[in-house]
Amino acid sequence: MKITKIDILKNAIWLTLPPLLFGLSLMNYLPAVLTPALFNKGIPDILANGENIVRILVFAMPAFSLLDYRPKLKNKDWFCIWQG
């Protein structure tokens, strides 16, 4: 299966780029308390790793959802909305 430019535009992953770029551009201005080393201090490793895995899954969801102009939603779209 060949992926075309239209397929990329229909994919919802590009909607995550503006907030990601905004967050990355302000990362240097955060106080030291919010750095990962200090923020995760005292949190058990299993909990921190579980949170990171869930965060990756949530941010990967738009890659599996297609933008469509038709109001009919597919089952996976309803799943993403329900998880949202």
C-alpha cells in the first residue's frame, strides 16, 4: 500500500504538531521544579513508567484516526472520542 500526500493530510496526527511545537518552544522557560529529574522525584518507577506508556498511547491515537468530512463515525473513532 502506497501512502500518498492526500493520505497524510487526511490523517489527524498533524493536528498534534502545533501544541507540540508550542510546548517545546517554551520548555526552556520552565522553572527548575518542573524538570523531569525533580518532578519525578519520589514517584515510584512503576507508576512513572506506566504514566509514560499511557501518554505515548494517547498521543499516538490521532495517527490511527482519519479526518473525514462525513459525519458518520467509525468504531475506532468512537473509541478515540470515548478515551479522549
